Amino acid sequence: MKLRIAHITDLHLDEDFPKEQGVDAQKHFESILKDIHEKDLSHVVCTGDIGENKSVAYFFDKLKDHSLSLTLGNHDTHEEVAKYYSEGTHPKDKKLYSSTEKYGYKFIYLDSSSGHIDHTQLAWLGRELDTSLPIAIFIHHPIIGLDLMVDEIGKLENREAVLKTLEASRKAIIIFCGHYHMEDHQIHKKINQYITPAISYQIEKRKESIDIDSQRYGYRIVTFDQGKISSEVQIFYAE
């Protein structure tokens, strides 16, 4: 059975910085929701950075008619999101991570909101990788690094340990993430990593600076079909 999902990330609703760049993040989000509806994508995966706490209720209300899976970004708080979403919540650690098996795949959702994957979650990940199913991981931070300025200042603190855990499984793994506000594809051994464009604004791929593109925004459609995973980015332009 074929599964098509919408991967969205980095909305930054009601935050000051996007507003200062002339970005209407809420308008971008609603435009993308319209496209998701027109393409009949019933399942949405969000990999974090929803926005200010006051926008979280709005976010969940807009997605109430969709099946939703969620990971937290560094702009999210477990306390606020947990008011509306409980799947995979670990209240003691203030983390949100889980896994599920469906449509012949294993989906793993990691919580990198603190900027690293703690020891408990990393050990859990190692156990979850013990499966015969194709693996798709959703996380806010990229795990494979890029030779860019944004990577220098925003990288996952212990990504080497996370990557080592993935490598140890010796399985083909596909990662979908955000955080860097750009479209990108990296390959490391049997691991493919796809960064999905932000809903809010994009960051240019530069080694020496952080340059904002406030006009483009987008999301990714991911298709899971009989052991094969493919994806296509959808790009929009601000009016």
C-alpha cells in the first residue's frame, strides 16, 4: 500500500525575526495547507520550530483534520506542545520521541529540541534500529553535516555519536529533517539525509555568511511505496 505524506518544518509562527524580514509565516502556512489539501495528503509530519507559544494552539487547530506526527525543534517547548499532542511524550525528561511500524516501514521520530540527543534517547534509538523493515527517521536537526556557515552555528551537538549509532545498524536509513531552512540532500555510507525547505524563510547555502531569502518557502511530499522511498519538494513564492 502506498503512503504519501507532507513533511513540513520551521514555521516560526508569530516570531519577531521572520516579521523583521518581511515574512508572513502564517500566510505561508495557510498557503501550504491549501496545497496539502488539494493534493489529498492526509498525513502530515512536522519536524519542529512551530513558533511562539501563543501560536501553538493555532497550529494544532489548523491540522485537526489531518493525521499528524510531530518532533520538537529548538524553538519549541515540551510543556506547550504536550497540551495538544501526547504521542511519544516522556514528561520526566521533557522529550517527545517515538516509533511506529506501518505500511511495511519503521518510522522513528527523534527529539533534538535541546540541541543534542541525550544518552537515554540514543540508547533507545539503538534498540529501535534492530528491525527488518526499511527505516525512515524524522528529526529537527540534520545528522550529517554540511560545509556551510549555518552548520557551524546550529549543528546538533553530538551528531557524531548519533551518526555512529546509525552506522552500527548497517541498514539503509533515510532521514528527513529541517532546521537549516534550505533544500539539501546528503549521503553518508548507507544513510540518505534530506533537508526540507522551511515554511517561514530560507537560508542561502553560503560558507562565509548567513543570508536570508524571505521570498521562497515550501515543504516536501514523501512517498513510501513497497519498500521504496521517494520525495519531491514543493516551492512557493511570497506574493
